[in-house]
Amino acid sequence: MATFLTLVVYAFAQFLTGHGFLLDDNSVTNLLGALQQEKIARSALQSEVETLRNDVKSLTARHTASQCNCPPSKAVAFSATMTVDISNLGESQPIIYDKVITNVGRAYDSRHGTFRAPVGGTYKFTFSVLQGTNSMWIQVELVKNGKVIGRVKVGDYGYWAIGTNIINTHLDAGDDVWVQHSTNQGSNMIMSRNGGYTMFTGHLVTAD
């Protein structure tokens, strides 16, 4: 390689000499030195690029390993009911379904009435409300990450009116779903009748 560089520099020197430029031995030596330094710098740069590529591969592998690779067949399902009457609901107040009937995958939190998706996929939710106040109505909403995706409004001139809604929706892992009271324009009372009427259920239909 050194012989080749020498020939290149020599040919370049001859070219310059032939066009009126004078080069001494020091000039040739300096050109050879500059070419050698360029070669060293290029080699170091290629080494750094290869190191960065390896770092990216390592980070990608670590990110993939940190994600949930739950098999699509893994069951996620819950059912909960309200066992205590609530008579002072505020606007947009979450409803706590305190009695857990089923909680496969442990994704439902009965302390806050919230379901958190353990894996991304299509989920099916059912929610119902029992209204027990004469001549009044009540409205509740199914909420996904703070955005309303379904509603139930029920009430008539008799007691014990019940309304139910069913929603299919896609969730990413970590998305939250809950039921909340909608507005104070109607009744702010939800009846439990010791459970089994006012319900919140859901399950994973298929994982991504």
C-alpha cells in the first residue's frame, strides 16, 4: 500500500512539475504523511461507526426483551359489581365496582374501579347501571384514557330501571378504562341492591 501511495504522490508531483510547480523532497514527504493520516482517520471513523451499529443492535434487543410478549392465548377477563348504593355522585366521578367476581390476569383494580390493559389487543366491555329514583334518570359513561367511548342513560316514572351497553375497542398495553357518572342534571344516585345489577365486565378478545 505504501508503494502505491508513493507512486501516486510521485505521479502527482510530476504533474505539478509539468505545470510549472516545483516540489522538493519535503513536499513529497508531507504529502505522504497527510495521506497516511487520512487513512488512519478513515479507519478510526469506520471503527466508530461499527461500534455505534453494535450499540443500536444491543439497545433494540433490550427494548424488545422489555416488552410484554404475552401469548395471544393468555386469558384476560374480569367481572365486578357494586354492592353499596351511591347517593352523592359528582360530575365525571369514577364509579367503584367494589366486589370482584372474576379477575383473570389481575388487570382490574377494585380500589379505583379501573381496568388497565396488560397487552395490546381488541377488548370487549359491558357496563350497566341500576337507577332507583322515581321520576328521575341517570347517565354513566365508559371512558378510555379520559375519552368517552360509550354511554348508558336510563330512567322512567317507576323504580328499578336498568340500562346496559356493550363496547368493543382496541387498547394498547397500559391503557386505562373505567366507568364514570356523567352529569348532575339527573339523579346522582346509583342503586346496588346488594350486587348483581350495576356491573362492569370486560375481556380480551384477541391480542395484537
